Amino acid sequence: MSSGTTELAWFKSSYSGSEGDSCVEVSVAQQGVCVRDSKDVTRPAFTVGLEGWGRFVRFASER
């Protein structure tokens, strides 16, 4: 992941706990969807291609 992740608009998952635990943040970038742990933003984010992200969201919404 490039060093430009700090410039992205990050959004916390609506499924994250309200007590600050299990928090995942996502941001849509040109190369795909970036995912990071909101409790430790110094760790590198990873990027999922748009097609792969779409498959993940469809799978998760079926659960």
C-alpha cells in the first residue's frame, strides 16, 4: 500500500462495536478498497480490488 493512505477518507464499518473494539475502517481509492484496523492506524492498510470487494460485500450481506 502506498504512503498516501493518510490522505484517504476513512469510514468505520457499521458492524464495528460501539465500545471501540473490533473496529475496521475502509476507504475507496482508485486501485480498490483500502481496509485498516482503526485501533492501530500506524499499521499498513491492505487493498482489495473492486471486484473482490463486491464479492465480499455480496457474501457478507447474505449472512
